[in-house]
Amino acid sequence: MLHVLTLLVAALLALPLVAEAQKPIKVGMPMPLSGPPALFGDPASKGAQMFVDEINAKGGVLGRKLELIVRDSKADANEAVRVARELILKENVDFLVGTLTSAEGPAVSVVAKENKIVFIAPIPKTDQLTAADKLHPYVFRVAATTTMEGRSAAEIVAKWPVTQVATMSFDYAYGQDVTRAFVEHLKKIKPSAQIVDQQWPKLGEQDYNPFINAQMAKKPEAIFSSIWGGFFVTYSKQAKALGVFDTIKYNFIGVGEAATPETTKSMGADYPVGIWGNSYDAFYWGETAAHRDYTARLSKYLKDEYPSSWAIQGYIGMQFLTEAIRKAGSAESDKVAKALLGLAVETPIGPLTIREKDHQANRGQLYGKTVKDPKYPFAIMKPVTYVDPSRFMD
Amino acid sequence: MSVRGLAGLAVFVAALLVPALGSRFYTFLANDVIIWALFATSLNLLVGYTGLVSFGHAAYFGVGAYVTGILMKKLAVPFVLAWPAAGVVGAACALVFGFFCVRLTRIYFAMLTLAFAQIVWAICFKWNELTGGEQGMPEIPYPDFGWIERIGASVPLLGGWRTAEYFYFLCTVLVAASLWALHRIVTSPFGRMLTTIRENAERAEFIGVNVQRYELAAFVLAGTFAGLAGGLFGIFNRGVFPDFAYWTKSSEVLIMTLLGGMGTFFGPSIGALVLILLNQQIVSYTEYWPLVLGTVLVVLLFGFPGGLAGAVGALSGRLLRRVRSA
């Protein structure tokens, strides 16, 4: 059994020794880089990298360069935790910025708390991440929350001439939370509205026909959907074939980024043009000079004429971290965590502030009705409006 | 004490010294390795010693992790009770599932173990109130190490470690004890009978052995130790997730067992060590880690059917003979 010992020693020696020196500030990013969620995770990490490249070209922060270490979290909470711990223990990262799904975010938050390392979540939306019982000094979020997203959608639907509303959402944390927020807020601001039907397919459902048929039998006038990302493509194709959108006269709102340029681009002629949707960003928004400039830089960086709407979340996450380091005058997590409280940053999407009480940024989203635009080979939101959630964050 | 016993003791002491290297990452890796070593060895009781190939061993690992996790987190049960409970519930599940599985042979046995494991996974995934569903159950508390710190204040070497390091020491001791128990089991008359069944179940039956009952007993024991490994892993991992019971975990532990060599007692432990270190190293260089692993496995299976332990054993034997003849 001596070879066991030999193997152990040999293997430990083979591990690279971590060099100690005046080092760059290391930021670890657990992000899904494989499978369907990589469609969002990959551009988000690229957005963060673009920010890092830009700031390093200007000499970094506090005279130190930033270094971004991205690892595949496989859109899985367990894997995200593992990767986050490795980033802390092996790569000695100073901060964590990352995770995508509503399962990953809260799981990594626990790791950040135990290791006393600042963690900024750029994409997970579940309210649970910053809920009072889960909040700790090191977790921050620059994404929208399920409350903010559900209420934003309710504000829009309340203006439609409809009262019979149905919902279609996945049966898990994000779907349940965002739908609850939507329903509660809609009933509050428009008491005449009635929820006539709620369908809960399981996450990743492929066949929506039974759900659609059951829902249409209840004769809704409008539908709220939180079927997100690539799943929306599958769902809306089947709904279109069953004439759902025509029947409800396009009184349909898809949250969970159903109207991103990527989705409309990938669906082309199949996209149910005329529905409402949202997105974190849209290259055609261009409301401010800062956004136009950001889009131009991103377009060049990604070598894409119509750059991804997800990059901005990685970018803003890094932006907040960097500003906090600058404000704290230190790269120590305790000081940076304090600096993040109440920190206001000019982001490409506009000024954002991280609230002191729940570590949550007032990150709104773009909402709009999709239309065909001769300028682009796919549908866009027009007019596209940035819905500021500050009024209804609590 | 035999040479083997001494070697085992040396490995145990070496493992206890890992935190003294001063790197939290080495301790993290070593902790991962020893827990998986126990998990893989428990599987080897079935695969290597009894000749039953289980594709669903992660079920008991997952159950154990959830039992300890739920008891410690939600009911604040101390570790001394919550950990053994993982073994008990693991055994109970193995008894129920095993009752059906041992009635089938070969591929049908394997398929049924897989089917039961998938049921366990589905329950963990769906039962939101109890298990937290796909979000898992983060923040499993560490066992209370306050007492050891109080003693440690006056005894040198015992005090001043981090919680994760105390947990590592605890794991090392518990895994060593579990492996010792497993070793006693396989070298007992009962263990010899399992090997007899593996070699020729029909003949064993002819000499009056109740094969199914022995197989079920092995199945339950394997489930017990897998449950115990799971109980430790949930705490180590700082959270329990439905993935623990998923079939990929079952295949991972099966690969460890094959890689290390199912013919020897410590083979699976070596498999756990090598697979985890390889994984660590290779994923830093390439995303094609499964390709590398596949190649290693093909070479091993054709070149050294006895796994790494078998290969090293054969080589050292040859070397020894040469030294003696020279």
C-alpha cells in the first residue's frame, strides 16, 4: 500500500504553486459556458471581459490591473458552488461576480458569506437572493428581481383593454416568484382584472400543446408568460401554430427576456411579431450617448453587427465592483462591501444605485411591443421603453 | 501489525498532516478525495466483491446527504446523531430497493438500480418543501467544534485550526474507521462468501448458500456506507443538491472504482484520488476533459484490467522479482 502514499505526495507536488507577489486584483466569475444557457452566460462573461480590458488599458484601478477568471458553472447550483469555492481556494480570487440561474445565485451567495468575499450577482432574479433572511454583508445584485419584473409587466398589462388574464410559467423558483409578483400587482392596480387560468409546465418542457389547449379553453383575453430564453422559442412556435396570438389579439407579454434581439433574430419569420416582451439591453435602444458609445464598443469587441443584450450585465457587474474598489481605496472585501452600499454608478443603461437596505440595484429593463422594422432582418421592440422600477421595488 | 496495516496507518497519518501544509486548497482537495474514497469503496463491495454492477449507487449517497443536511439544518440535530442517521436511512432505502434488484440478474439488475436511483433523484428534485427542489439546500451547518477548540486552547497542535480544517480531521477519522469496518467485512467469512458468489453463484447455491439473501446483505451494507459518505459530503460541499443522486454521480463513482481497480480493497480509493486530481489539473488546461478521461479508461481497461492498483501491483511485483533474482 506504499504506492498510495507515493501517489499522494507526487500528485500534491504536481499542483502548481501559487506565486505570491504584487498581483492584479482577481475576480472570479462562475457562469454557464456550456449547454443552452451558454447563449446568455457566454456574452455576459464577454461583457465583463471587455470592461476589464478597457479599464486595464487605462491603468487599472488603484494602480493594479484587474484579472477576470471565468469558469463554467454548467447552469447548475452544485457545480456553481464547487467552481466558486475553487476560485476562492485555488485561484485566490478577491471577489466573485457571476452566476446566471435563480438556483445558482443563492447557492454561491452562501459561499461568499462563509469566505467573507464580495459577490455581485449580475443575472439571477429570484427575490430569495436578497430576501431579509438570506441577506448578508457580502451579497449584492445588479440584476432585476422577480418582484420588479413581475410588477413592470403588470403595469403594462393594466393599461390594456382586457380583464381576463392567464399566466404561463415554469414550475420552479423563478417562474413561481415572477408570476406571483405579476398577479398580486395587477390585482392591486387594476381590481377589475381576473386571473382565469394558470399553467405550470415543468422547467425545460418540450411539448406545450396540452398546456396551451387547456389555457385557451378558459378564453383569456391576455396572457402573461415567463417562459425564458430558448424555451420561449419552442413555446411560441407551438402557440403560434395553435393560433394563440391571433385569438388574444397579441395581448401577450413575455418576460424572461422574450424580446431580446437574439431571440427575435434566431426565430426570424417564426417570431410572433406584435407581442410585448422585455430585454436587459437592445443595441437599437440608443437613448443616451453613453449607451450608443457602449454599443459601438461592444459591437467591435464581439465582432457582431447586432451585439448581444446579455453582455451588459457582466459589464455593469464589473463596473460596480471597480467603482466600489476605487471608493474604498482598497481591494479588501470588508471595505468594498461597505463602499457598495448606496453606491451610484453611471452605467451604459443609465444611472443605477445599489440600495443600502437590501443590496439591490434599481435595475430596470427595456419593454416594448415587437414590430417589423425594414432596417433589420428581424423584429424589434418599438417604441422601446426603459421601465424604472424604483417606484415599486418594495 | 502486518505490512498492509502499517501502510494503511501511514496513509492515515499522512492524510491528517495535509492541513499542516498550510494551503486551504490542498485541504479542500484532500477532503473531497477521502469522502469519495469511502463512496467508491462502498460501491466496490458490490461491484468488486459480490459481482453486482450497480448503476444507481448515487441514490444512497444522495439520500445520506439529504438526511444529514435536513436533520442538521432544519431540525438542528447534532452531528453525532445526524451522521449515523444518514447510514441508517441509506441502509433502509437499500433494503427496499435491493429487495427487488437482487431478484434480477446482470443487465436487468443494473437497469433496476438505475431506475430506483432516478426515482430518488426525481423526489429530491420535485419535493420543494423538504429538499429545496432544484435550488438545493445550501448552508448546511458544520458540526459544533467549540468543545475541541476549548480543549485545544491548552493542548498544542489541537487548537487554532479553521472550521473547515477541523471538519477535515473529523472526516479523516470517520472515513478511516468506516474503511476499517469495510475491510473487516470483506475479510470476514461473510465477505469470503460474497466472493464465492461472485465467482460462481450457481455453485454457491448448490452448497446451500442463500445467494439472494447474501446479495441483499451486501447491497444494504453498500447503501449504508454510501449514505455515510453522502452525509459527510453534504457538509463538506456546503450544500446538498439533487445532483447528488443523479445518474452522472453513479457513473462517476463507478469510473473511480474501475480506474483504481476493483480487484483490490484500496483500488477505489486510489481511483478517487487520481480522478479528482486529474479532473482538477486537466480542466484548467482544456475543456475536453471527458475525452482525456475516456482515453485513460480505454488504455486501462485493455492494458491493465486490474485498474491502477492492479497495474502498480503487477509492475512492483515484476520489479521485486528482478531485484531478488539479481
